[in-house]
Amino acid sequence: MKDEQLPQYDEKTRRRIEAMVEAEARYLAQMRRHPRGPLASPARMTGRRGFLAAAAAGASLLPTIVHAKAPPGAVERPVPADPTKEQGTPTNDDGGYGSRSQFESETRWRFGTATRESSWTMTPLENGVGVITPSGLHFERHHGGIATIDPSRHSLLVHGMVDQPKKYSVADIRRFPSISRTMFIECSGNGLTEWSKPTLKTVQGTHGLTSTSEWTGVPLALLLKESGLKPGAKWVLAEGADAAVMTRSIPLEKCLEDAFIAYGQNGEAIRPEQGYPIRLVLPGWEGNTHIKWLRRLEVSDVPFMTREETSKYTDLLPDGRARQFTFVMEAKSVITFPSGEMRLPGPGFYEVTGLAWSGRGKITRLEVSTDGGKSWADAHLQGPVLAICHTRFRFPWFWDGKPAVLQSRATDETGYVQPSLKQLVDVRGLNGPLGSIYHLNAIQSWAVAADGSVSNVHA
Amino acid sequence: MSTLEHAVALAALLALAAGCAAQRSTEPPQAAYSGSKLALGSTPTAAELAHYYSYPADGRGLPPGSGSYAQGQKIYQAKCMACHGEKLEGTKIGDKLIGGRGTLVNASPAKAPVKTVESYWPYATTLFDYVKRAMPFNAPGSLSDDEVYALAAYILGEANIVPKGQTLNAATLAAVQMPNRNGFVSPDPRPDVR
């Protein structure tokens, strides 16, 4: 698309997009300044693999570099010329809670909203390996900042159309029979900048509002059973204890099927920014329904028509009608290596890898195209493949050095095939430059130029 | 839990574990116990429950009190205008609250629809609920019910949805017909691409 054909954003949209582009640009600049980071200049090497190879090759020559400041989550330590010739850091010197290597610098970056309280951050998918997102890199979306809650003073109320209203302390919740589930949570706004033209440069920008954790908690069905449901009960309002007092109405059917109240994330208490001490988890449904800092569940016969389920998380189509209660996150995938702003050092072998996920169940097939969708071949799915969970795929590729367009296409166990952007827009239309904003799950295209540079394109 | 209860719970767990051994793993994961009630937690008092609210579209549970356009205008100027603008037009921080009627039907990728309380929100009860729980941004939950009714009267008055002389209370707020009342469709029609 040529510049003059670009959509004319209204002021608010333009501000949002510009802020997002700026935030990503700042992050990229910072990553390139990091002397041995994945995007360091001048090598601009390509992801963790390249960084490790470069580090290994130059190991004996590395001088002792002490950075002015360690990356977030790391402790700066002097680097010996030869770690076999002197003792390392004393045991438990980290105070008993570990930190990551000072050589790892990827972080979430924040969308440049006007306030820092109603904002979001993106997971650096390009640096991720496996399927678990480190808790500290799990994407965030807050509507009133991150609540700081003393668990000894927090409780969960269950009331409304129930026989027996209940109040649970966090300790009570932890006494219930528990489950753990490794699953993704994705914000329905993931990719909102990408409807009408490629806007952000990196996969963190285009797809970083999805993350996978192992969540541990109590099935909501058990709590509802304690209270007993009255005839006619159909919806449950979930309310958070943050400054937005965030509320969503959830169909009772989902609450009884697989919803749970989580207190654990990746083996420890969930992080404050993920809703400490407890949050609602609705497997496969849009992230905003997983109410954080959960304090109240009200059973009702009707939905409450809260602000978030009327004016915000609804999908306005060109005919002026808006889809409401569009909960499920449909099958989606993206190649994370190679991806935007990386540079392949030259022709040869590369393992193309990425993530696929579906809110409706397991990923059953992942195809990769290296010619912009003209031909497809099956990629290898890393097992175990879990339902409603990031699934890692891998695809061996010999790059001939000619321009290529890489795409991935997921199929889930319901037979649903991830659509192209054109297919999606043909059905939903474009109501403004951001389309219907939410639920963009189209195939992503990365163009590899002859010089090896990778960029976000619509193909 | 008494010793007897322990024994019963343990027996149930063991029976379940034995039953599961021959089965495929369950998905979604099931708790290891699904027997009778566990009698955990306590009973909240009526006073505790009275602290919480949320008002569905039929207005049930809306609190006593009322407010007028004129009262709302004063409160708006003192507590809302800094973020939402002198004419409710929105600023960098706060959403535009009025205008935008006729922009929702729009097949142009170049022009964005203008979604406001006036043009988009289907229920006036949502406005009351949201302002009461989360506004103003710098002091959420600080407004009295009378103040929230007054703000609703002012915003809906400026939006030409409610006459400026109309006082809003539980009954009149629930009766307000918003322009986009019928603009929402559910259930979810997806999968819509096949």
C-alpha cells in the first residue's frame, strides 16, 4: 500500500497508533544499544540462537564489561575472563529468590496510553522458547492500575441467586480441591493495529498480548455448589477489587464447565499484575473476562450490561451493529523466528518456529508457507499438545537468499482453519482503520528481503 | 474438620483415584474431589453484602436518590471536565461522551466510527453503574448516589437523550431509551469464516 492510500486515522486513533509505534521504537532502540542483546548493532543478529552463537564464538575474547545497570530482573556482576579460574558468586547471594542472567534484556513494553493506570504491556514473543511465558513477561492489561492487596484482608463473596451466600478468605479458597491447567490467555485486542495495514514492526507489537502460564486454583463449579444455585440462574457477575472495580457478566454454563479461581501461576502465587491474590480464569475466552483481584461473584438471571461488555469489548461491524459477548479466542498462530526487525545473516538452514493456539481446544495442524501462501507444508508440533494452550511449532527451512514471505496457518480440533486477513475482512468488513478492533486472528506475513531483513507485511 | 470427616473425604479421594487409573486423562482438568459440600467459608452478613452493587438494564437495585441536569453540570465542571473536556468532547485522557450519532454505520476503512455514551452505549444504567464504581479517575468510588444521578442527567441532557428539565432517579433512569438500544447482537455468530 502506498502512503497516499493509507487510511486517515481520526485523532484519537492516530494518537493511539503513534503512541504504540513510538513505544515499540523506544524498545527496539534500547535492545540495539544492549551490547550483546538479540538485536545488537552492528551484527543485528537474529534472536537468542544467534546471540548464543555469537557469544560462544567470542567467549575467550570477551572483556570484563560491567554495565552501568543490569536489565530489569537481573543483578549486575563482574564477568571474569575465565570463570574456571576463580570462584563464582556465593550460594544464595541473591537473597533466596533468583534472578535472570544480566545478559538477558528482553522486557514487556507499555502501550503509550495517556495514563499509566489504564494501559497494557506486550510479551516479547520473539525471544521466547518452549510454550511457557515467564511470569514476569506475561502481558498485562489494567483498567485502573495494579491493585496492591494484602491477602489476609481480601475475601471473595458469592451471592445473588444462590441458596446460601458465602464469604471466603484466601485461606478458605486454598483449602478447596484444586486443579492446575497450562493455558494461554489472550487479550481480544491483540493485533488491533494490524487490520488495515502493517503497523508495528515486531511480533511483540503485533501479537504480544498472548501468554501462557500454568494456572492453579479452584474450579468455580465447586464454589457454586457450596452455595447452591436458585432456579433461573443464568449469569454470574465477576468483580475485581481494583480502582476500575472491573466487572464482566459470565454465562453460568461456562462457570460450571471449566472456569476456575486461580491463586497460582507457574508454581508460585500469581503476580500482583495478574490479579494477586486471586483471579478468575475462563479457559479460551478473551483476557478481559478473567477478572483480576477477584472479590465478588453475583449470580443472576440476566447479564449486567457493564461498561466493559457494552461500550468497550464489543465488535462494531460496518452495518452499525455490534457483536456482544464474543468470548472465544479463535485459532491463531504466528511465526516468532524469524520475525519483524530480525536479520538473517545469509542463505542457508534456519529452523522456523512459532506459536499456535485456539480457545476451542487443541491445535491439530500447523502449516507453514515460505511463498506468501501459494504453497503450504506441515510443521512439526511440539508435544504434549494441550488444549487451549500455546503450542510450539517448528519447520526446517533452507533459505535460498531470495525474497520470501513466511506465513503460518493453524487448524484446531474443531476443524476451524485460521483465516487470511482478506477472508476475515470479507466477512467482518472494516468499520474504520481499526476494523472491528477485537478478535483479529488472521494469518501473519513476514517478508524476508534478499539482504535477510525481516519485516511485517500484508500479503 | 473432624476425624470422621477426614476419613470420609479420604475414602472419597481414594475411590476416585482408583476409578481414574483406568481412564484417559480428563480435559478440562477435574478436581480430585467432587463429593458433597465442604462447608468451607462463612456466611456474609446483610450489611457486608449491602456494600456491593451492580445494576442490570432493568434498573433493579438502583439506589434511592436523584439528581438534576443543573446539579450535574456543577459536579461535571468540578470533577469531570479536566479529563472529558468543557463540552464533553473528550481529551487525551478521557473519552468523548457525546456526539457521534450516525457514524456507526460505516464501511470506510479511512474514517473511524465515533463511539460515545450518546451514540453507542445501549443502556443508561451502565452509565450510572460505571460512573459510580470507577469515576472520577483520580478518586474512584467517591461520588454519592445523588451526584451520580445528577451526572447522568447532565450527560444524557447534553446528549439530547433526556430533557434538560428531567430529574433522574431509579425509575426514570431505568426508563431512558438510549439511541443505540438495539444496536447489539448476541449470541456470538462465530465461527464466521469457513
